[in-house]
Amino acid sequence: MTTPPAPVEDPKTPPTPTPTGTDRFFSQEQVNEMIEKARQQEKDKLYPTISKTDERAKQMEEELKELTKFRKTAEKQEADRLKAIEDAQRAKEEAEMSAKELLAKRDADFNARLAQIQAENEQRIALMEQEVKYNQLQAYIQRRATEESNTIVPELMDLINGSTPEEVEASIELLKAKSASIAEAARNAGIRQRTTMPGVAPSSGPNGGVTPLDMPGDRQFTAEDIRGMSMQEFAQLRKKINMPSGSGRGLFD
């Protein structure tokens, strides 16, 4: 029997690499199972958080209504208390002051104190309003993260952010595109297990990352300042004043 000639290797064709212990390959079915398991685990973690956040948002709305009702009563009680203090000094002051001077002083003192009470109440209401928006936004982020769990890889879920629903949606679209790129790269590489995942660089914001809360010194924020804050700025303020929250650690904390 004639022995067939040995195959001649083409010098231009590089030899096929032999897989080593550091290169592991998985089948498409194994990769799909791992992805599905990770997504299910992410859903199981998100559902309790969404429920707690929704409950906290409803509770904050009720508390805001109660605070608004309480404000009128508190103003009247404070006015009565101030009147009692003023009455104790009135006899002496009226003996030394003319009727015109007395009237001017009474009006100035009352208006100054009333303005202070109103400013303090407005500040408290502004904090409560922002807290409600803050919790509602976090509930929205958690809900959208669950809805997009099939289009965003689990490793990128924590990168969903934004101060408004529109910013959250823009963030989701960016992460969906990155997830699609990751999946395509995995397919092109033979479904090779990756040891690192690309991240999203945090935005520095329109002020280069500097917010009013980063300014030196202690600042007293008015109700207008609080209402004008973005959700990231308000999250920093909540930490500074140790504002309690029943929703646990949020995406901005």
C-alpha cells in the first residue's frame, strides 16, 4: 500500500493556536443561561426596592399635605406667643413713646417676625416638595431599570441616572447602545468570557462638577434655592442636613 504524502503546511498561514488554561470558551447556550440568571437576580433585587420607594413617595405626599395644614396653625400660635411677650413690655414702652412712634414700632416688629416665620415655613415646605420629587424620580429609575433589564447588561444597570425623566431616558438609551456593542463584540470574539466591562464616565455637569453646595462657608438656603436645585444637588443637601429617608440608599446617595 502506498503511504500518502504528509500534508504540506502553507508558510503564509499561521498555525492554529491551542487553547490554554487562561482562554476559556463557552457555548452560546451557556452564555445565554448566565445572562438570564444575572438578569433574574437583578430583577429580584429591584422589586422590593421599587415597592418601598413607592410607599415612601405616597407617605411623603401625605406628610406634605399635613405640613401645609399645620403651617397656618403654627403661624397663629406663634403670633399669639409673640403678643404675650410684647404685652409684658407694652406698658413701659407706651409711657415713653408717642402714639405714632408706638404704632410704627409695633408694625415693624410684627412684620419682621412674621416674615421670619413665613420664610422658615416656606423652607420646610420646599424641602418636603423636593423630597417627594427625589423619591418619585428614584422610583422611576428603578422601574425603568426593571423594564430594560433585557436590553441592558446587568453590569451597567447601576449607571442609569439623571435629574429628570428625560435625562434618565437619555442615560438608558446610551447604556442600551453600549450593551448592544458589548453583545456584538462577544459574538465576534467567539463568545469569549470577558474579565472587565466598560463603564460610563460620570458627567461633570454644566458647572464642571462644582455645585452651590461645594462653595466654601456655611450657606443658608432659601425656599427658592431649594426648589431650584437639581436632584444631584438636593441629594447633597439631604446628606448635609441629615434628612431622614425611608427609601434606603438611592442612586444619588
